[in-house]
Amino acid sequence: MDKFVNNLRGALRFHQFPITLFFINRGFLVLVAYFSLSQMPINSAPWIWRGTPQNLLVDGWTRWDAGWYRDIVENGYTTTSNSVQSQLNVAFFPAFPYLLKLICPIFNNHTFYVGFVFNHVCFLLALIILYDLVRKKFSVELAQKTTISLAFFPFSLFFSAFYTESLFLLATITAFYLAERQRWYFAGLMAALAGATRVVGIFTGIALFFLYLDAIKYNWRNIRLNIIGVCLCILGPLSYMCFLFIKFGDPLIFLRAQSAPGWVHSLGVNHFLGWLNNVSFSNFEKGYIPIAETLHIISVIGMGILLILGMLGIKNENRIPYPYLIFGGGVFLFSLTAWTGFGRFSSVIFPAFIVLATLFSSERKFFYFTTCCSMLLTLETVVFTHFYWVA
């Protein structure tokens, strides 16, 4: 027992930075949500619902898609729509709601409370593992700047919400972390978890395959049975498709469900042009420019530039391995199909934050950048928790 306690203390000291960052960052956001909800009324539209109105520490994080995930946790999947727009809950992948379904009975089925704690634990572990991954591959300084950039990204609020971002980020980063140590079976299982959490988890599996090829130096004679571990990544999406086939007779129903009215799943070129036509100083003065969409556009441009810089090998001493960029590029391109939610979708592209961290050699510039991101994150948190559209 003494050895275990000493090892735990050592691990906590060793990971003091990401742990401290987590409690400062998430504690601040939870308090922003709490005080803003206690002082300002939320959206008064007739369709607005409240997750836990008796607990403002949690309530603000139960918005929008949180209702769909709660429905899956409590009632399972169905092809009977409970929406006036014929939207179906089979559009949402099962790992997050079904893990909560396993845990909730232990805590008297308080779904939103369990999800609130679960997502924060996932995000804490993701920060710790990301810190370790970047520290061992590059440097302590780069690890610190990477985790700070991710935690204060304006759309990182979704790591606290009743959404899948925290679990997906944890599964993906852990898959990369284990792959770097050539623990292929466990890496494959984590990639499978990512694939069962969100459809873009397929890019985690693809990146894992290239990490394996990189490890064997592209010599096919070096392939061993451990490649089976890499192949496990397909179990994530495949298991969901098998479930849908058995239950509903259609393994691809989740794709068709995503085309329901009210869910944006196109490039939205006309929408973008409409936004562009409204960009003017006079409209800005009057508050006519939608902030959320503007931030999504900035995110698209910013993430695109960062991934391009990563591909070009900016700052060779911190060159990002191309399997990381394959994952980032895949998620980036897929997320463009619904650019009005790009900021949220791109929050899990951790390689872009590594590239971003390499660009700040000046501590002062990095501080100013983080301060600007913090203000935008605060704004987005207030907007989201008051049931207005963010992503």
C-alpha cells in the first residue's frame, strides 16, 4: 500500500501542470456558467428545455444534443422520431451514451450528473496523456503550451458539455500514445472506442495504420502478428453497424438519419455567401454579424493554416509526424461538410494545437494569444449555456 501511495504521489507531482491547468480552466468555466445563469435569463423560446434547473452548476452543460444522448441512455435507440423534423437518435454513435448507461445505475440513474463528472474526468485524463505524449516526443515547454492552447480554445467548452468531445479526445490521444510505445493491441482498442464514439474515429484508425507502417519502416517483411491489434480499430464503427443491422435491418441508417431537416450536413455555400455579404463595419456596429459563425470561419482558416504548416515541416526540430497530420487532415476535411459547427468538430484535432504551440517562441505573445482565446471562450460559454446556438 505504501508503494502504491508513493507512486501515486509521484505521478501527481509529475503531472502537476496538466492537473493544475484542468482545475483552473474547467473551474473557471463552470463558475462562468453558474453565475451567468444565476444573473441572466436563458433563451425564452417555447421549445427550450432544462436538464437540471435545480442545479445551475450542471444545468448549463445540458443543452442541444445533450437531450438526444440522454434519450439514448434512458430509452435506447429507436427509429421512431420524437422530433417534428423527423430526426432520429440513431444518427448519434453509441460509445458515450452506452458507457453512461452502464455507469448511471451505480449513481441512482442521475444521467446528467454522471455525464458531467464523466466528461470532466475524460478531459482531465486527455490533458495528462497529451502532456505526456508531447513532452516525450518534443519538450516540456511545448507540452505545456499545447495543453494550454487546447484547454483555452474558444470551442473547448464542449469538453465540459454533455457531448462526445471529451471521450473522443481521450480515446484518440490514448491510441496515439500507446502506438508510440508500440502497444498495438491496446492502441487498436482505443481507436475502436474512438470509432464507436464519433464517425470521424475512422481517421484515428487510419492514422494508427500509418503509425504501424512507420514503426516497421515500411518493410513488409517486418510485419508481425501485432498488426492484428491495429486492425481492431475497425471494431468501433463495425460493431455499431452490426447492431443497427440486427435491430433495424439497415447498417447504414445512421448516415441517412443525418440528412434530416434541421441538421446541417452540407458545405452550406449559400449560407457562407450570406454571411460574407453581411460582413461590414456598419453591420458590426449594429451587432448584425453572427459571432458564432464568424468564429467558425476563423477556426476553418486557422486550422487549415496550422495543418499546412505542419505538413511543410515548420520548425524542423518540432516536426509533426505525418500520421498525426493524416488524422488532423481527415477530421478537418470531414468537418467542412458542416462548417457551421466546425469549431466544435475541430476542437479534437490535437496535432493542430501542437503545431500552434511551436509558433510561439515569445512567452509574451503566447500570453496575449491565450488571453484573447480566454475571452472568446468565456463568451461562447455564456452563449451556449443560455441555450443559444454555438455549434
